[in-house]
Amino acid sequence: MGLLPGTELSFADDVRRWPALPSTERVVKHRTAIFRKINRQNPVGHRDALEFPDGRIILVTLLEAGQQATVLQLPAAPEKSEPENAAVSRAEQLDWADLIS
């Protein structure tokens, strides 16, 4: 079983990622993040991502291996189904173009 969207994580050290470009920073300089599912409308590709306090969203597949995290808080279970026009988080609105920038 994987993480549920909205799960809050705390990392043992600053989060490290593989740089997309040589000029991209490898260290995210945050130790907390919220697990998100993105690109749900896309039937192929990666959907697991972390949203950091500065609003940056990084796919889990772009993180360096071997980092340790602790679950701080699980998401609250919805008491009733949300209406179709409910607010959508920024992570759910993103597409691949937003992740590259």
C-alpha cells in the first residue's frame, strides 16, 4: 500500500533530488513535504510527487534514493463525498510543463 495524498512527511535531512539540468539545485533545503498525486488525467507517466513549503512540487522519481522520511500526519478521511466543483489543490492542477520549470 502506498501513501495517501495529503500525507505529511518529515525527512531526516534536507531533501536531495537529481538535477534536471546542470544549473538545477540538488538540495531542496526543506525537511517537510506533503505527498500529492498529480497528472491524474494522464493515463501514462508518473503521478507521485511531493509538495514543499515553498510551493515547489517535485516528482518522487526525481529524488535521490536512500533518503529517510517519517510520516507526521495522515490525511483526514472525508466524511462525505465532495461536490464535483470542489476546490482542486495546486498539485492536482499541474501538468508536466509546470514541473520542468
